[in-house]
Amino acid sequence: MKRTEFLFWSVVLFLSLFTTGIEQANSQAGVTLMEWEQRTLNFMLDRSHNYGGTLYNRGLFRENINLMSPEHEIDLLTYRYTPGDDYNWYMADQAYRLSFGSLNATDFFIENKIKFNYSFDDNHKLIVDGVHEEKLRADRFLFRLGYEYKVRQNHTLGAEHTLSNSKSDLDVTLFYRYGNFEKGMLQAGVTYLDWGANVVQDLAEGSANQWNDRYKTVFQYKRRPLLFNLKLVSPTISKFRAELLAGIQTYSEKEVSSTEFDNQDYLDEEWAHYVGALLQYSHPVGIVGLTFQRRFSKLRRQPIADSEFEDDFYNRQFSDSGGFFITGNYREFSVEQWIWLERVVDQLQGDAVPDDISPGYLEDVRRPFDFEEYRLKMKSRLLYGSSERGVQLGLEFHADYRYLQGEEDPSTGIRDYNFRRAYPIVRERSDRVTFTIGYRINPNVYFLAGVSYDVDGDKESGIGWPRQDTTWFDGGFGRLSVEW
């Protein structure tokens, strides 16, 4: 641990001294949480392509799944673009970007995104926004097709529809926007989620028979969810800029039945919301700011009257994250420091919780749990390279430290042992040094590749036992960004 602390504070001290000495710097334009919000919305809009599908029994945002390695979160922290990179993405009208990296011996994390705006004239605009994600929590290929009409200066009305292969999972959104992202805006919208689901599921139930077993489980909404969404982005005033992003998925009721077995009907009730807030201060030497991000979801599953369905439980999952960042640029050098402190809660309680969530090598038993942890995540970055053209070099430090709040198991001494037997993916210390090299073809096109040295050595298994074999190499990754 002393080696990690020395490395971390050395990086922080270097960045502090470096930024203190900067003069006449050309600072980064801004930071945004809009991409974090869109990833959150994708879980709500395209639930059929989240891990486990629409009727998954462990929460909307897939906080914990057994496919993950103990280094899953630090992998995403390493491979993804930063909120500063996201600001440049949202400022572009036409753009494509790719990020990918190794998650385990056989799987890549990959995110492809493309956006295209076409203006018919001054008042009418077509919006195409697509995402391809394969990242264990989701496997989706989702496009959003939209239309905007400028009523008059600064006033815009719009509509948007998701395009997916699941007929039961189509959503339509109506919104009003005042202003724009660059100069400040207010946008309010409402989404009618899964608008065709009941009709499609009724057709599926009627098509199920002994020769057609495709539709083994069907559902009907008794109370359909709506998604209300609000975006507030301030103009830059006295060098300050702020964002407030919020959404609430209203209470829903869904009756689920089996076409294969009798008396296996159950009721799902669900709630979800998210909040993101950002405050930044821009200075000639760079940007400094604070963030807050919250996700919440709850699922209540119980048998319908006279049903023989066995499970009777609820999930409650939420995460609250407070962040600090500072960035700076001087000639061909740029530095960034990102720090997040999170509180994560994952509860599975009830009379009969699912018995099939543990890995295949453990026995199927019902394991209720009440898991709580604090996490400290860090990303330090030093980059060298021209913003016009040329080689791009980078040195980064990433860390994910987990502080479990549960009791120690008396027989093993492992904290939160019951949860970790259901999800053996918890490693209390993960840190790495990352090296990147890339090339910028012109101001609008660049690509890079990276590889990491594992500082912690993977000395702890995901269930909490010491590991005899240690590793020092963390997976490689790459990024490509194009604007036109």
C-alpha cells in the first residue's frame, strides 16, 4: 500500500506544481455530464438489451453481475473518454468515436457512437444518434431518430423515437428546448416508454403453442411508466458554468405470465431516477470543478394471488458520487486530475430471494444481503501532443479503492462474505499506471492505443481470499475520434 500511496501523491504533487507554473495557457473548453446521463438513459430506453433482458431480477442499472471481473470499474475508468472529452463530443454536429479495451480473457468492452444532424432549412432539422455497446452490463445497438422545429429564436420543439429490434421496447419522446448547449439551455421532455409492448406481448401470447416455444414468458403493463427528463445548462457567467440533469421513471406495474407452465404468474413493480449536477470555474490556466451523480432503482417482485410462483423479494440499488476535477494546458502539454468518492448500496431482501444469482460453481441457495460500500476512484493524466497534428503521448494513473461497510464473517474473516459469495467480483484495491501513444492526423481526427502496468498485482480474489499467483499486466485498449 505504501508504494501505491507514494505513486499517487507523487502524481498529485507533479500535477499541482505543473499547473501552478502554467502561464498563458489555452485551457480546455469545458466539462459535461451529458454523456453520463445518456448512458443512464440507455438503460431506461433499451431495457431489452440490458444484461438479462426486460424481466431481469436484479435491478435496472446492472450494478453487479457475475460476468464482471473484480477490475471492471477501473477498466471502464481507463478505457472511456473523460467528461472533458465528452464536452467536445456534444459541441460537434457530426462525429464518430470509438473506445474499446480488454475486460477478460475472451471479451472486449466496446462503445461505438455516431451523430449526424441535417438541416433542411433554418427551422427544420433531422437528428440521428446511434450507439453500439458491448460491455457485459448491456449488449445493444440502439439508434435514436429525431426531428426538431425552431418555433422562433431560441425556442425549439422536438420529437425522438428509438429504433431497436425489440418490438416491445420502442419509446417516443417529446421535448421543448430554450437556448442551446453551448450558450445555455433549458430542455424538458417526456418519454412514453414501451408504447407498443401490450399489443406485441398479446400477439406473442396468442402465437405460443406446442410447436412454437419462442414466447415462453409474456407480460402486460397494468401501469405503464413515463420518463420525465430535465436538462438545465447555464451560460458561462463570470467564468462559472453549471449543469443540472435529472430524470424520473414513474411507478410501473407489470404482470408476467408463463405460456409454458401453469400458475407461474407474478407482478413486477419498478421505480427509478437519476440526478447529475456540475459546477465549473474556467481560468486561463485551466478548469476546476465539482460534480454530483446519483442513480436509483427499485424492483418489487411477488406472486399474483393464487399463483405458485416462488420468488417474493425486492431489490433496492443506488449510488451517490461526489467528484472533483482540475485540468490545465500549456503548449503541447495537458494535465487532468479526476477524483470521485461514491457510496454504493445494493439490497436484496424478501421472503424468497432468487436462488440462481451465484456463479455456476456454487450451490443454488437463497442469499439475501444488504451490501454497502464507499469507493474512491481517481484518474490522473499527463498528455503531450499538438492539437493540430502529430504524435500524442500519455502517462496516466488510475485507482479504485473499495471500503466495505458490512460485518466480517466469523469463520473466514472476510467482510460482506454473504454478498461476495453471490457476487465474487469485489477487490478492495485496484490501481494501475497506464501508457498511451497515438497520432493526430488533423484537429478533427485522432487515434491512440494504451496499455497498463498493474500496481496492485491482483493479490486478492473477488471473494476476498488471498491469491497466490499475481499479475502485472492489465489489458490494452484503443480510441478513435472523428469530427466532420
